[in-house]
Amino acid sequence: MLSACFLQAAETRFSLNPVDLIIIILYFVLVLGLGVYLRRFTKTAEEFFMAGREMTMWVAGLSFISANLGSLEMMGYAAATYQYGILVAHAYWIGAIPAILFLALVMLPFYYICKTHSVPGYLKLRFGEGARSLSALSFAVMTILMSGINMYSMAIIMKVILGWNIHFSIWVSSLTVAIYVATGGLLSAIFNEVLQFFLIWIGCLVIPVVGLIETHGWAGMVHRIQANFPGQDFMHMWSTTGTFSNNPMGAHWTGIVFGWGLAISFGYWTTDFLVVQRVMAAKDLRSAQLGTIIGGFFKMTVPLIVILPGLLALAVLPYHLVPESQGGLPNVHTYNEALPLMLARYCGPGLLGLGVTALVAGFMSGMAGNVTAFTTVWTYDIYKPLIRKDASESHCVSMGRWCSLLGVFVSIGTAYLVMNFSSIIVYAQVIFVFFIVPMFGTVILGMLWKRTTPAAGFWGLLAGILTSFALWLWVKVDPGALNFVAFSGYAKDMSENMYRAMWSLIANVLVTVVVSLVTKPKPDHELRGLVYGMTDLPSEHAFPIFQRPITWAAAVGVGFIALNIFFW
Amino acid sequence: MEKQSISVWFFIGALLAIYGVLILGSGIYGLFVPPNHAVAMSHLHIGIWWGSGMVLFGTGYIVRFRPR
């Protein structure tokens, strides 16, 4: 059965050799073995849900970035690069680095000092049960939905590229994640994510290395792209964003800076518990901060294995890829196949197995991130406060283990749901992106402005969520609304998302401020450890300058500015 | 972290070294028996270089982080 499912690949675009199969199977065996091995170290709730808060900065940092490096993201952004060019690298630079550094230097101390188990847990301490329940329930639903969508996307790719049976792909990959997360909890997820980080990099780095040799360097690649797509500018990040119609994305710099760089990026990187949980598991605050900065550095370099393959596809593929809606015909390849096609182009026996393992590892790290975040939020922010208030620690651990399995099964159900309604993929991404944006407004106002009241926390969050849904619906019902929502009818999906995020954040902040001004704030003594000015933040001065987070954050910041200038 | 007897870095080193041996071996085999469908830039024999690098990297990690 196993070999039959794998060997169907021989009839599809990739031809897997026995050595490729050994590499893939060996990977599954190792991740399962790691989960079983680590079970003995996850007896208490703190160990299961927070990995004992004993991670070193390197482990926390690599896990932080690996949880974000899912297969959907890798293949999706490579596809988007083929479509929009290097503009997509904004997702890795302005769409990530400022927010990651802000998390490390400003927000992490509050998360860490108040010893909360989750971001909704912080909202409980700061604003009370209303804001916590709203954020926890939304987050749980979105996490499971995203997990299922990731799973379905992975299975589709395995079917299209390798010819694997779609049900086989879903069940084998998902059950592997379920077993290692349920046995080893966050510790197992983090260890596997570090392993997956190496596999993703080593597996995907083949493409840019060999690709740049084939094109005779960067200049040769640019020349080939210009020859293949005359009149289109795929190679500038800022200089073409002065008008909406001057770049393939239909983007304007205001949307990139305020929508992507501020609203979406800060929402995702500072309040999405999926990534924040990884660095909250660090052994101390300084390790958490430095781990986040290490993650930021590697995030800045991810375009090497995601954006560059997309650009190389523009340069070297002898045919043009088409949108998904035009796919399905013989010898017609879609944007989403850009990364796998480049793997197939350069990777012979052995390396192909490694590349496929990298994609599977990406899927697993993304899914394990969703499942562990869901498990913690469900147990600590929904089950214990709302369903069983007297739950003991051992009961919580048991709930966590079962919840991991349940989360995976519900995700599988979601994947099958998505299979029947494929447009849900698009909708769910929109819903997911816009749920976390208002969360950022609520959390940051709560952290930095002590006047923010519990009622404002709840109503501001609700207003942000409703605004994002309302704007999305408006454009769906009346496409002409794009001229108001995104300021231009030229705006494509990604550009539209940026502006919707900006409006959502503005609505959240406005409602939070207005409600705060007319309702009663919490007394000062209840805000200690939660709000800037009311919290004793540890000083860095005891450490040499090269061991201080601010030093390394500055170094990453300089690299970020240099990259933007270089690719201006 | 400290209470784990085997470091995560050791696992990583072991896996990369094993993968490196497989990819290197496959690359050397390809030198003598070329595959039916050659990939682009196959004259670089990238598998040999990549596999060798992985073996070195993985072995380094195994030695550095071996259980004591």
C-alpha cells in the first residue's frame, strides 16, 4: 500500500527513485521517534504546553521562524513572486522585520513578565474575561481552519506533483503530526521545528545555487526575465509603487507601509499566538528576546529559498505559468507549481527526495504550530475558564494530549470541507489575516496606554473584526467598492488586503480610544506587570554590549534597511 | 533543555549525515549510470557536492553534540 501510493509518482511530473523514498520515509520515522522519546520530559502542564520554559535562544528562535515557514507559505510566495515579482519580498522584509524587532524589544517583556500561557491569556489579565473569550474562540476556530487548509493544499500539491493519493497524503502526514504533538507537546513540536528548519533550508537552497549558475549570476537572471517578459518590471520593490498601475501587484507604497508593514505585519508577528508561543517557551526573557531577533534574521534571508526560486522560474522556465483558474490542461502549469517545478528542474535522485522532504517538513511545522497553539488556547482560555474551572494540572495535560488529536481530526474534517468548496481557501486566508489585525490594536493599546479600559478592549476588538468582515463583504457584493476600500480599481487581492487591514486597525484603535474615554479604567495596582510605566522591566546594562538584544536588533535593522535600498 | 540526555542538535546532525551519505552515493552512482531523464545543469553533479557538504555538516554536529 505504502509503496504503491508513493510509486504512483513515476507516472507524474516527478520520478522518484528508491533513494528518494528512503529519504522521505526516514524523515517520518525520525519525527515519530523524537515525539516518543520526548514524551518522558512532558509530564507537567508547564512542560507540555510551554515546553517547561527551558528553550535556549537558538532553539526558540529557529522554532519561531520555522512555525511560520509552512508549505503553503513557501509555495504560495514562490507562486506570488512569479506573478508579482520581487515586490512579494515585502512580506519578508517590511512585512516582518520591524514587527519582529518590536515584539522582541517592546512587547515580549510584558508577555514574559506576566507569565501568561497565551496571548488571549494576556487579554484576560489586562481586560478581563470578555476580551479573552472573544479572542480565544476566534483564534481557535481560525487556527483549525487554517490547519485544514494547509493540509488540503499540501495534499493537492502531493497529488498534482507526485501523484500521491490525496487521502493517503492527508492521513499519513496529519497522523504523524498528531502523534508527535500529542506525545511530546510543545517540546516535541519545537524540536521537530528546529529539525524542519534545517531540512527546509538545505532542501530548497539547491534551487537558487544551481539556478544562479545556470543564469550566470544575478545580472544574467534579470536579463533573461526582461527578455521573457518584455515591458514588465519584476525587479523593483519601491520605485514602481508611486502609482497603482505601475507594478504587477497593483500596489501603492501607502498600502505597503501602513497596511502590510504596520497592520498585517504587527498583527501577525506580535499577537498571533502560533509564533509568539515559541519564544515564550524560552528559558529567560533575554533568551526570548535574542531568540526572536535570531528568528528575525533568518526571516530576512528566507527570500533566498522562496522569492529567488520564483524569480528564477520567470527566467529559466521554457513556458509561462498560468493562474489556477486556467490550469488542469495537459502541459499547462500554474503559478502554484513554480517551486515544485524548479525542484524538478534541478534535483536528481536523492536531492529530489530531500526537496520533497523539505516541502513535507514545511507542512508539518506549519501544522504542528497550529495544533500546539490551538491546544494551549483551548485548554487554558476556553476549557478551564469556561467549562471546567476546577481542572487539575494532570487533567489539563491529559486534555492537552487529547485535544492535540482532536485538533488534527477536526483539521482533517476541515480539509475535506475545503475539498468540496475550494474557494474557501481564499476566504479563510482573508478571514484569518483580518482577525489578527484588530488583536494587535487591542494588545498594543493595552500595553502602552494605561487608560485603556476593559470595556474598550472588548468593543475595540469586536469593532476591528466586524470592520474587516464588512469591508470584505462590500467588495464581494460590489466590486466597485474597491475604489473606496483600496483607493483604486487596479488593486489586486494582496493590495486590497493591505488596505482592508489598515481600515480594520483604524476602526479598532478609534473605538478602543473612544470607549476608554467614556468608561472606567482599572486601578493602577491591577495593571502592574501588564502596562508600560507600571512594570519593572529588567535592565540590560549588566550584560556586555554584544550580549544585549538591542545591539543585535540594531544589526538586523541595518540589514533590513540595506536590503530595501539595494532592491529599491 | 539540559535535562534531555540527547541534544536536538545531535538528532539533526545524524539525520543530515545519513541523508548526505544517501545523496552522495546516489550522485556517485549517477556518474557511472546516468539517469534516463537528466535534470538541468546535470553536468555540475550537484548531488555529489551537496551530499558531501551534508556529510561534513552532519558529522560535525554529531561530534560536537554527541551524548556524553
